[in-house]
Amino acid sequence: MDNPLDTQEKYSKYVDKKSPNSPILKNCFNAFWVGGLICSIGQIIANFCKYQGMEQQSANTVVSIILIGLAAFLTGLNIFNKIGKFAGAGSLIPITGFANSIVSPAIEYKSEGYVMGVGGKMFTVAGPVLVFGISASVIIGIIATFFVGG
């Protein structure tokens, strides 16, 4: 009978041999410049809004709305997924990645109907982020109220 550790070692060697090596420097560079480009687009929109007379907070809101809408639209056209494959984490800057994580399952499960498919599956990826994010903010708010004097 084969030693289980020997089998596991053989399997690990097999996987290492079959798995392609990832070009880490190239991936990091692509993530950096694509993420920077997305941020630059957001900054250009914010500067334009401020040039038009908006206050900073209103300009930031407009930037968020436009970037979410653009990411959702590009996801619907399957362009954002191609950007994601190319840029990796660079395209997952929180706001655009969040929009993509909501729209992708909605598109994928559209065939199951609008209520059980789109409505039920839309938050499969984003749902836990929302739950834990909101829960953490409530807990931090309570702690800040008692200990900082909110």
C-alpha cells in the first residue's frame, strides 16, 4: 500500500508541473496602471463637477454614481470582465468591483426569472460584504459612542 504522504507529494509535484507560472511583475504592473486609470477618471469627473460649481461632497457623490453606472454597464456588455482578467485587482477598486459583483450574478441567473433569479442571486457575492460591513460599522459606532464620547 502506498504511503499517503508519498501520494500527496506526487500530486503536489504533478500540480506544480501542470500549473502555469504567473507573471507576477506583469500582473502587478497591469493592476497598478488600470487601477490608477480608473481613479484618474474618477478624479477628472470630480474636477469637472467642481468646475461646474458643485461642492466637494456633491462632486464625490456624482463620481460614485457615474463609476457605479459605468462599471455596471460595462459588465452588462462583458467588457468589464475582460478588463478584470487583464488588470486583476486593479479593476476591483471597491466601487467598480462592487458594481461588477452585483451585476454579474444578476445577468448569469436572469434565465431563472427576475424574482428568484436576478433578485435572489444578485447579492450572492456582495451580500456578505454588505452584512459584515454594516455590522462592523454599527459595532464601531457603538464602541465610539461609549468610549470616545460620540
